Amino acid sequence: MTTLMGPHAVTKDMYAAYKEMAADTIGESEALEWAEGTMGGFADTDSKGRVPFG
């Protein structure tokens, strides 16, 4: 997307926002915990993503 949009899509403010988010270790920890929690339901699927019966 940044290749197509060039400087119109990427601003210094966006880089500053990403830097600020990366420095938020509590927020990053909470996001990781949430992401790992959402994957729990996928543990019961086979290699093709199907839920086995029986």
C-alpha cells in the first residue's frame, strides 16, 4: 500500500504513533495475551482446519 500511495499514506505522525505503541509494554503484553487467547479454539482442528467429529 505504501508503494502505491507513496508519501500520501505514510506520514511522520504515523511513524511517531507506531513508535509510541511499541514503547507501551503493558499494551503490547495485553495484546499478545489476547492474540494467544484467540488461537485456543484452533487447537482442536486437523491439519486442514477441520474440526474432527467423535
